[in-house]
Amino acid sequence: MQYLRSLAEHVIDGSLALDALSTLPDAEVLAELTAVKGIGPWNADTFLIFHLNRPDVLPVGDLGIRKAFQAVYGLAQLPVATEMCAIAESWRPYRTLGSLHLWHSLSATPT
């Protein structure tokens, strides 16, 4: 409840202009959203992907994405953000699509 209140207060006082977010670069959207108590990088990344339809988002804090990287790339341990970024560098400017495929790979059943 406290986090919803924080979000509402930011919108009401004008410090978070939701309508303007679609005009901002990804980094600025992340900064604006994570300034609100209770909204972290994962929330901001999913907002960029699913609400703003941004094409080049790599949600390195998402446990599912980390597990998919580990499985797909045969890594011994869950990768850290820098490792994921290095692997996905060649996906630019479509890292969102790569992320969506990784998410989907977690639920795919072998045939």
C-alpha cells in the first residue's frame, strides 16, 4: 500500500509525468520510474518492454531471464548483469525480442 501511495503522490505532485514517459529515452524512463519508492529496475524494464514497447531492453535483473541465459548458453552458474550484457551485445538494437524468446524458452517443452 505504501508503494502505491508513493506512486500516486509522484503523479499528483507532477514529479512523475506518466504521459511524458513515452517521449523519453530508455535511461530517463528508468531514472524517472526508479525515483518512486517501490519501483525498481525490474519494474521499470518490464514497463519499457510491455507498456512502451521499447525494442532494446535487456532486463538483467529478471530471474527468469538469468535462468534462460544459463540454460541456453550452458553456463555453470546464473550469469551476472555484465555477462548477460556482453552476450546480448550482438542482439542490439533488438534485445527486447531476444529477452522475450528467452522468457518463452523457459516454458517450452521438448518434443
